[in-house]
Amino acid sequence: MTGTVGNRSAAWVKQNRLWRSVFRNPLPQDELGRMATMFTNFFLHILPARVNRYSLKLSATWALGAASAILFVLLFATGIPLMFFYAPTVERAYADMKDLEFVVSYGLILRNMHRWAAHGMVAIVFLHMVRVFYTGSYKPPREFNWVLGVWLWLLTLFASFTGYLLPWDQLAFWAITVGTSIAGFAPVIGEKIRMVLLGGTAVGQGALLRFYVLHVLVIPLLMMVLIAVHFWRVRKDGGLARPERAEGARPARASNPSPPVSTAIGFSPFPPKAAKTYALMEIAHGETPLVSTQAPEEELPAWPHLVFRLLVLFAGIVAAMAAAGYFFDAPLGELANPLRPENPAKAPWYFLGLQEMVGYSALAGGVVVPGLAILALLSIPYVDRERDGEGVWFTSRRGTWLALWSFLGTGTLAPLLTFLNLRFRPRRLYPDIPQYLVDLVNPASVLTLLIIVASLLVMWVTRSRRMAAITLFSAFLAAYIVYTVIGVYLRGPNWILMMPWQTPEVY
Ligand code: HEM
């Protein structure tokens, strides 16, 4: 009885003009309804109406791009209410943090969720980049989207870094002091960058206000624009990269035709050269990337197949962050004290690899090596122009082996070089060598040189730039992880190397 009343009321609401003015399509029941829902809904129209089956597989993307976007939204959702209770002044910032913990309803969990989501986003965006690289998904026409992605990664790091100062506790104060001093090592403009960032020569009110404005306005705005273009490019580049032989792969190229697409009825209605062509009054000829046809049976409607997967992912991430926020409190040290440095003063964990390299040499570790690494990242799609292996993890068996050995080799060599440097200090062995040589020849620069030589060797032997890129990327990945682990766990007071279970002697 109640069911019937409920059904009737629901039907009445849905027939209502007000309801229909907002929701123009009823819940989709058929193919046409599904398409209409995707096209006419503001939030859904960013997604394609139909999705390739291959792209829906978890192993194709591990949903890392979508998870990055969801974390970005969650950071907005938790960050805006936090702004109601926070003033970026040296006098109030720390007290506001305490109020969030003890006075504001749900203040602590809100702050915790914001903090864990920020760390989560730094990690997930990085993993998304790793997935895109290893599946060769930066290859034409996706080169520019990769470049946009690299900027998004740097902005994600910077967003997290600027947020780090806001609690104005000892941890934040000294982490940012260390972090910004790394920027100061850049030749010529380094000191200027530091001054612009800090609004002075040291971390103080000027820095707090600048970091706040960058954190809540400038960086999120830039990221929103870049993410919008990033998504738009995914659509315009013909959806996600897929292996050529996967169902619904990109159309065959004349030089390398893929086998005909099999269909349930035993034949494909699609011609072998399936990309549509256009001619604009004989002025422009070419293939449109978007309309590269795929057989309809290889596509599924985005509603419900993609939309529901995204909803589940969204719910999962929100639940995980809420649980993390409930059980683990974001750290808050004592009130910032510029006269009492932390020992060791450590940058946020994602910059500790960098700080470790700066420990060897400020210029080589803080500027030259990271500068080269970012330049290499940005130029990957323009250097490796081979089409083979698009959408295929590690491209081939050889690629898998190279990735593995390069990762393991560097993972062993990096700590070994650090240990050797500690054992046989060049300055102790050769007291008279000039300082620039000591600076230049350090574990990080020697490792970088070895990695570059190994990659060139791989290119020479395999005649493949993709294989060289896999070697280079895997080695840098291992080095980044090793240096981060050393920085986080093995550096004690005065930056001495010590095991986590050892008790520091110097304070
Ligand atoms: C805020 C950061 C980012 C967000 C929100 C984001 C989001 C996404 C999403 C949702 C996709 C669709 C496929 C997927 O889920 O994997 C995607 C694809 C892609 N992303 Fe990102 N991304 C970000 C950062 C990056 C970074 C750091 C890179 C690389 C440097 C990158 C490069 C790409 C490329 C090349 C594609 C197309 C991949 C393909 O065709 O398979 N993105 N991104």
C-alpha cells in the first residue's frame, strides 16, 4: 500500500513541470535515453556517450587519473569550509588550528581529511604519470596532453607544499624554510625566486600570506583550467590509448594493418582503413582524430558502465579519506619558533629525495639534476616517436625486462654510492681538490651520469628510443624512491645517516 503511494508520489514529482525543467530526461531505460542523459547533463557531458570496452578494464588505467580528479574535488570540498575558520596571520594561524581541533564541530576530521587527501593526491597523480608512461600513452596524438600532465604534477606538488606552511607550527616553518632554500640554489634567479615566494628574506608574515593566496586561489585556478584542457584533450585525442590488437583499437594504418575486427555476426561492417576523412572545400585534407571509427559492438554506453564505476570510485575514495581522517590525526607540532630550528629540518616527504640530493651538492642536487629530469620528462613524447606499443604495458617483453633491471639496478646502485661516498669522503682522501669538483662529483651526479650512459647504450643496442626511454624512466623512478626513503627514514640530526632504530647522539 505504502509502496503504491510512494510510487504514485514519485511519479507525480517526476511529472511535475518544475522537476522536468531541471531533469529533462527520465532515468534512462534504453539506448536513446542513455545517450540523451549523457549529452544533456552538465556534469556528465564531459564524459563520452559511449566508451570502448578496453578502456573500462581496471588494468588499462587502474583508474588513477579519475582518482586524481576525485581527490582534487575532495580537496575543494574540505578546503572551503576550512577557510571559514582560518586566518593567514602569524598571530592567528596556529590558534585557528587548535580551535579546529577543540572548538569547531567536525573541524578536526575536516582538517585530517584535507591533509590525507593532499598526500593521497601527490602519490596518485605520480602513479598516474607512471601508468601513462609505461603504457606508452603519451604517443601521438597525446604528446601535448602528456606535457599538460607534467605541469599538473608540478602544480600538485606546489599546491601541497604551499598548504604545508599554513598551520604555522614548527614542522611547517622549518620544512618551508628548507624547501624554499632549495629554490634559492638556482643560479642567477634562485635568490629572486625565493624572495618572491617568501615576500622577504625569511619565512614570516609575508610568506604566510603569499603561500595562502597561492594555495587557495592561484594554484587551484591554474589546475582547474589545466585539468579541463587535459580532459578535453583525452576526448579529442580519440579516448584512451589502446593496444592495436585490443577490441576497438585505433584504426589500422596503411603500413601496418591490424586484423579485421571480429563481430558477433562473424564479419565487421567497418572497412580496414576506418578513419573518416574530411575535406573542407578542397582547402584542408586530413583525418579527424575524434571520428576514428570503432565497431559499435566494441563500445558500451557510458551510462551506466562508466558513470557507475566512477560513482563507486568516488564513494570508495570519500569513505577511505573519512576513515583515515577519523583514525589518524594530521600532525601539528608546537607553535613556529624562528629562533629554535628543528634538527633535522626536513622538507615535506615528496621533496625529501630532492633534499637528500641537495645534501650532496646544492647546485647539482637541487638544480641541475631535477632540472634535467623535468626537461627529460617534458620531452619524452617528442624524443620517442615510435608508434609501436601504444597502450601496451612496457611495450614488449624486452621492455618489461629493461624496466625491471633498470629499476632493480638503480635501486641497488643508489644506496651503494651513498654508502661509498660516506665511507671514502673525497675531501678526506684528496684534501687539496677544488670545491667545485667535490660539488660536482657526488653520488647523485655520478648516478645520473651512469643512468644516461646506460640509456644511450640501450638505444644503441636496441635501436629503439622507446626502450631507452623505459630504461631512463625506470632508473629515475628507482633513484627518486631510494633518495626519498633515505631522506624520510635514514637521516637524523645534523643530516647524519643512521638507522631508524638508532638513537641520535647529537641534538
Ligand atoms: C591533477 C592531475 C591529473 C588529473 C586530474 C588527470 C586526470 C586524467 C584522467 C581522468 C585521464 C583519463 C584516463 C585515466 O583515468 O587514466 C587522464 C589521462 C591522461 N593523462 Fe592525466 N591527470 C593528471 C595528471 C597527469 C600527469 C601528471 C600526466 C603525465 C605527465 C598525465 C598524462 C595523461 C595522459 C597522456 C592521458 C591520456 C592517457 C591515455 O590515453 O591512456 N596526466 N588524466
